[in-house]
Amino acid sequence: MAGREDIFQKTMNEGHSAAWDKNWAQAAAAYLRALAEFPESPKALNSYALALFQLEKYDEALTPYMRSARVAPEDPLPFEKIAQINERMGKTKEAVQAALYAAELYLKLKDVDKALENWLIVIQLSPENLQARSRLALIHEKTAQTRQATIDYIAVASILQNSGNPQKALEILAHVAQIDPDSSELQHALAIINKGQVLPRPMRPTGGTGPLRLESARASATPQPDQESPDPIAEARQHAMKVFADELFDADGDNSETAPRRGLSVMSSAPSGAQDNSSLLLNIGAAIDADMRADETGVQVALSKALEAGFNHPAANFVVGQILCHTGDFERARAYLQQCLRFDDYALAARLLLGKSLRGLKRESQASIEYLEALKIADVSVAPREQGVTLHQAYEPLLETVRDEKDLKAHLKLCENVEEMLIRANWRKHLQKMRSEMPNNEGQIQPLAEIVIQAQSSQVIESMKMINELARTNYLRSAMDEAFHMLLSAPTYLPLHILIADLLVREDRKQEAISKLNAVAAAYAARDEGTQSVNILRRIVELAPMDLDVRKRLIKRMVDRDQLDEAIGEYVDLADIYYRLAELDQARKTFATALDLARRPNTNRAWSVKLLQRMADIDLQSLDWRQAIQAYEQIRAIAPEDASIRETLIDLNLRLAQVPQAQAELDSFQAFLEQNQPAGLLPFLQKMVDEHPGQAMFARALAAQLHKNGRTSEAITLLDALGEKLMDSGDLTSLVTVVNQILLMNPPNADQYRALLSQIST
């Protein structure tokens, strides 16, 4: 019996609304009610699956995605998601199959970009997958990416040669010679074959490729040696276009969707539960194409569509805001530019454009503040790192002075002076030259803003010097009195509040100092000065390392500012606190959250191994060996050369009586060592024999390798000892296998072994 359409639409809308607010539990419940009306609705199934995914219920999310794939077998999205989930769960074979199917469906829909993404995922997981390598080679050849096509075809030739089809491999190389005869890679491959050697097996790629049209976008945003650097606005625009190109190139590099992410992945925060990812990618691609044609209207239209669809990325906000500002639509421009202020890559240019917009709206006093904020960002960026905080604080009284200024001409003059200083090519060199010409004030760095305004802030600066001098001579009470006196004339000067907090710490009034610093951090955050807010929160964490709420706020600010590596480090510290408190479940969950961050682009990949190792350690302590295996399998995929990980996986499988899995792990690592580190194979097998004397698989593997290395007598001795143990234990089936292995080594007393086989058989 068909369900009710009105109830279905109502519950779907409720789910979308909850998803928009990131209330994934409520969204999942709503989507489940919608499925009660129409259980086979692909839209409801995909939305429900996404909600479960966001709740980290990966096993549960897999079921509706698989149902959706059955209901709508021509839709590539569920297959793509199935691949992503299986990859996260360490199920490489299933992930590869699903990604291959998704790629073929995308190709059928003529969405080559998405097909490429999925084929790249396949070769990341399975570098020797012939189907994916062949498809990539063909696509790259057809899109005139000749060098990449050559590399892919050589990989195909290697796979064919190593699988026993050398003639077909030569045919592939002959084809490469037709499309790229001067290729150094081709000449190297032919030289190897001419020597009668085998081509090296294809390795896992280190990064994505993509459509040829993106190469130009990347190249135009990459400064060349000795090239004149653009002004800050042009520089930010180039960076934004490079971000779009990089995201389209590298969309295969991160499949995690359990938390808000940078770049194209932000589309998962849009209200429709299962996004049409391809439409967003097409809008970004259209923006890149329009930019190459200098079609500013086309860029704005394409990015506006992407923003409306949920692609809330600072790069898109900046470019749209810049275009609107240049066309005179100042009020709308401000709305977009405000979204960029907390991102270091765009803050300076956004401040300059906000100043220009406010001048266009005849709000000169507000414009001068934005220009001075821009000068502060630029000044700090070119100052020595160790003086950055001091310089940042020195701008506070200057900003207060400008806010109090009533003379319209003074505001206009400041705007013009800052524009002249910053909106020019090689602006960094210009600022550095200006600073070199400033008088040295007893080693104290002075803000460049002193050149463009006559500040009335000297009283505050002098008082700060006096307070510091009193504190250095341990007149703490006098220093505090002077500080509170200055608050009457400069109540919003935050460096003064920080100085008071420092004095409170020295007076052993730590809790009061923490309260003061919390207020300062909140004030900096309200001003969109994220760097200062983060620095203050770090100081609080140093004062109160067990204050978990402050540490969580610090992490959130870091994530908001894309300081991902620093945020991961704080997550590790937080998890360590939970660990010391014996809250192992909470510690593991914190490590898992950090792992989601570590999977984003532009993070240090070493984090993934470290975090997975810590999670696996907790699993081992909790005796959850199956979950530990999943973690170690993910580590193995990242670091296949790590023998300790392989040993642990073998050991865990044996503990769970999963002998075939242990054997498969042993065979896999043997093959890896033979190909990449042959000298390490015998020591590894010997170690496994020593640590697992009761397991025949290790003795047999070591014996086979000894025989292969010409040490046949040692191999037979080893197998003889193993055979005696098997005979004593009554395992005649395994004994027959061992005796046959000895006979294959052609021992001098082969007749005795054949007689033993006859005796066993009877």
C-alpha cells in the first residue's frame, strides 16, 4: 500500500531542517519516518544514510546506501558512498568494487571529473587494479594530458607483464611511443624490458590528477621565481582560484564526512540530506572557466550558485565579494566579505575591500577602521615572528584613537595613505623598506601606522611601559594600581587587560587571571581577531591544563581558522587527559574525532598513523581485538612497510582463531618485502617462527624462503623439526603437506620421505 505523500514531504523537510542545524540524531529520526511512508525512496534512503554517517554509525549507514543502490542502480552516488564507508572500515576489496562501479556510472552520465575521482580512489587502495589504470590512461589520453596518460599506460604495461602477459605489455608500450615518443618514462621502461627485467609494479599515487583545464588555474596562482608579487587583493583572488582548482584535482584525497571540512566537502553542511555533488563541482568548474575568459559576471554567477547550494567556503565568499565591490554593489559585497575575516588567506584583502565598500557608501569613519585593521594585518605579517604579538598589541590604542576621531578629513586621509601603502605590487618589500627607515626606539618595534596617523595614544603606551617597569622591580601592587587607573581612559584596550592578568598570576591569583583572560579571548573572537583569541586560550590552557572546556573552545577556534595540525595536537592532549582519568571510551572517541581532522587535505599525514595507533592501543587494553584489527588495517594501508603493524595483525588474527586471515596477512607482507625490501624478509620470518613456535605457517614460509636463497639443508632441517611436532600432535594432514614440501626441495634421502608418505596414507 502506497504511503502518504504529504507525510513523506513533511518528514523529509523536518529532516532537512535538522540536518541544516547539524542535529543529525533528529534528522535521522525524521528521515526514518519518511521511509516508513515510502521505503524505496532513493532520496530518503540517501538522506537517512548521510545522517547515520554523521552520527559515526558507519555499519548502519551502509545498509540504506546499499538499499538505495538496489533501488536506483543507475545513480552513482550511493555506490560512491559505499566505497567511502568501506574504505573507512578497512574493507579495501569492497571499497574498490563500489568505487569502480560508481566511476562507470559517472562516465555513463558524462561526468568525467567524478569518474576520475573514483578511479583515483581505486588506485589509491589497489595500485595494481588494471581496470582503473586502463580507464585513467584512456581518459588522460583523450583529454590531451599526454604525460599523465604515458605514466598510466606504463603502469598498465607493468601490471600485464607481472601477471604473465609480456606481449600485451609490449603492445601498450608501442602505443605510448605513438602518443609520446620523447617520454623519458617510456625510454626508461623500454630499457628495463630490453635488459630482460620486469617493470616495477605500480605504486600508490601521492596525489590526484584532474581535468586539463585546471592545470592553467593552478599555474596562474603559483608565483614564479623573480616574478613581481601582486597587490594583496589580486594575491587573495589568485589564491582563491587555486583553491578551487586544487579541490577539483584532489577531491579523491579525503573521503571523511563526519565533521565540517574545508573546500568542496563543505557541501555536506547544506540542508538537503544527500547532495548532488556533481552539480556543485560543475559550478566550481564553471567559475574557473569564466575566470580564464576574464568573464567576471560568469565567475560571480557560478560561485553564487555554489554558495546557495551550501558551498560555504571563504574562497567563494571572497571572490563574489570582490566582484560586487568592483561593480559598485557595496552593500552586498560587505555581506560576503565579512565571511572571510577569520581566514588568514583572505583577511587582509577582505579588510581592504570592506574599507573601499564603506567609502563607497559614504561611511568614511568606519572605512578608516577597516583600512587600519588591514594595515595591522600587513604590518604583523612582515615583522619578525618574535615581535608579532607586541606589534599587534601596539595597534590597539591607535584603533581607539581613530574610533574617537571626529574630523572627516582625517579619516579620508588615513584611507588614502593605507591604500597607497598596500594596494601595490611587491607590497611586502615596500613595507619592509618603510620599516627599515623608521627610527629605532630603544629596540621597541613601532607600528607602521604611526606614519599615516598622528595618534593620541602616547599616554596609554607610556603607561604600559611604566606598568612593565614596576612589575619588573616587583612593585606589583603599584603596577596593578596604575593598570586599573589606565582602564578608566582606555577600557577597551585589550593588551592592558592581558597585562592585568599577568599581574594577577604573579600575585598567585590564578583563578581571577583565568577569568580575565577568558573575557579577553571572547573579546578578540567578537572582533574577528582569531589569532589573538587562540593565543589567549593557549595561555589559559597553560595555566589550567585540566580545564577541558577551555581546551575544547581552543580546538574549535583552531578548526574554525583551519589551524588543523595544531587542533589535532590539542585533541591528542585532550585524549591523553581522558586516558589518565581512565576514561578510555572518551579517550578513543577523542582520538577518532582528531582522525577525522587528520584526513582532511593539507594536514600532516603522519597524524593518521599516530592516531590510529593510539586508538588501537586502547582497543587492545579493552580486549576489543576485532576493533583493533580494523584500526591496524587502516594503518597498514597508510604504512605498508611497517613490519610491527603486520606482526600485530597476524597475532590478533591468530588470537581470534582467524588462521586464514593470518595466513593472508603473512602472504601479503611477504610479497611486499620481496618487491621492496628483500633483505628484510628472512629476519622477519625468523622472528615470526621464534614468536609463534606452534604455528606451522611460519616455519613453512621460512623454509621456502631459505630454499629459494640456496640454503636448502637448513630449510629441510627446519621442516623436519616441524614434521616431528605435527606427528606427535597427530596432525597427519599438515604432516603430509610438510613432507611434500620437503620432497619438492629434492632432498638426498627422498625415498625415506616417500616411504613416510606411504606409511601415513595407510
